Amino acid sequence: MLEHLEPLLENTLQSMDCALYDVALLKENQRDILRISIKALKGPTTLDTCQEASLLISPLLDVHANMPGAYTLEVSSMGLERALSKLRHFALSIGDLVEVRTLDNQRFKGVVQEVQGDVIVFRLEEEIKHVPFAQIKKAKSVFEFEKVK
């Protein structure tokens, strides 16, 4: 239902040097929430960035969303620890530490080096690992406090 909005949101966010991370329609406390996660491409994703994005996105959704009822729009950063379930999630997580489980139940922790077509390249402690996106069962970013400087 929301897939048709993604190109529109991506183009709008690009105009302010941001990228679309994810779009989700959730129900919390009997309310529909349209949650849009973004990443600033130049610097941190600040509260001001999210507010500016919300002001740009809201009128577009009024015209194009075709939501079946009232909803609350939430625009936020993609967060420190998050699920990676789409190729673009990996592309926007280059340089981040992630935990990965593959379809054959291999588990590893590595840094996303790059995305080559539909293959994700990870840097592990002593090796470079190439994993086809289709072989990834579950992945999430990991934030390590002791490495923050």
C-alpha cells in the first residue's frame, strides 16, 4: 500500500540532502501512525532535519497517500540500532557495524563496506565477506558505546 509513495518521498527528501530509510504504517493505542525514517546525507539527522522533512512531506501525503482514515505522521532518524531488510538499508549503513544471520544459519558481525548490485560486502575482523542479499535472513545494526569518541 505504501510502495507507491516511496519514489515521491525519495525525490522530496533528496531535495534537502536526505535519504528515505523506511516507511511503515503502524497502529499504536488505536491510532494509525505513518512512520517515515530518514537519514541526512551531510551530517547528523537532527530534530530540525526531521521537522523540515515533515513540513515538506505532509502536503504531499495529503494529496498522494490515499489513507483510509486519520493518521499521525512521524518523521524520525533511522536510529542507532535498526533492522536492515532492504538493499537500500545496507547502502545507507555503509561503515556501520551489523549483526547478520543468513538462510543457512551462519551468524557474524561485520562492518558494511559496500553494496555491489545485490551483494553486500562486509568487513569482518580478519576477512572480507560477500553475501548475496537474498541469502540474508536477518540483519540489524549494532551500536557499541565504547567505540564512540
